[in-house]
Amino acid sequence: MFLFFDQNKATILLMDIRKELKILLVKEGTSMRKVVKATRGSNYDIPNESTISSELINQRIRFQTVNDILDYLGYEIVIREKRK
């Protein structure tokens, strides 16, 4: 997965994140709709399903949104030094 950070808009461009999230949702036996509904009113900052869908289609989604979805699903983002 490739990450490109846009400092002006505080967003990241994630290549293949849509595919990765779909795989995790299937693996966990849930859907984005269920995640959005379950996290409504919680400490998670996850927008509505149509907004997430649009952001994923356009390959522009906030890092915090991805982090919150992954956290809810029981996953985390790991940043490590590139292997040489």
C-alpha cells in the first residue's frame, strides 16, 4: 500500500485502501453500513456511509477515518522503516 500525504488538506491518498477495507469487512463478517451505524454516537470520527464511499472511490480519505474504522474492526496502522 502506498501513502501520499497532502499537507495542505490534511488528507492522504491511499492506493488500494478500498480493496483492503473490503477484505477486512468480509473477513470480520460485517459491512461499512454496520460499522457506521455501530460507531454513531461514539468516540469514533466516522462519517456517513455515502461520504466514506465517495472518499474511497475518489481515493481521498482522511487518515483518522481509516484509523477509526480499523480500530473498530480490531486492526491498527503500523508505520515502520522500509526494508532494504
